[in-house]
Amino acid sequence: MHVRIGWLLVATVIVLSLVPDMPIPQTVPGYSDKVAHALVYAGLTIWFAVAALRHRWRVVARWMFILGVVLEACQAIVPYRMASLEDIIANSLGIILGLLIATLLIAGSRTLARAK
């Protein structure tokens, strides 16, 4: 079930990356879509890393990176979106952040399990 939800999240990212740009309300001063990119890819990476064995995390990271690059390439093709190297960098930083957080989550869950 965990992996199915993950694929639903990936599908959501794909759709939101390829639909016409929607205006985002400026509710947070200094909002940057790069932060949103990093958070989305961090979340996806955490989701799949927690479901995978630790030695498979490179594969998870690689596929997340490929997803981001392919979506940026697709955005370069559609007339109503714009591709950006900065988005790829933000996605990559999100992937790294996701792996760090997943490491902390797993270490924390092991510590809790031992404490019981």
C-alpha cells in the first residue's frame, strides 16, 4: 500500500508539473518556487526511501533525479511552461535533504524500538 501511495504522489507531481502554470498566492513573504521544488522532491524521496532497503537508496535518488530532469525537459516542450536549470538544482537539493531526513527517521525508529 505504501508504494501505491508513493506512485500516486509521483503521478500528482507529473500532472502538476505539466498542467498550465497556475498562479500561486503570495501568502508567504519571499516565497520561492525553488523551495517548493526542494520540499516536493524531499517528500517523494523520503516516502520511497523509507519503503526501500538502505542499499537501494541510490536507486531511489537516481529515479527521483531522472523524474525531475524528464519533467523539466517536458516543460521545455510544452508552450505554456518553462524549463529551468534552477528547478533541477532545487529538486536535487530536495533529494539530498530527503535522504538525510530518511536517515534520521530510520535511526529514530530503531532507537524507539530498542527502548521498548
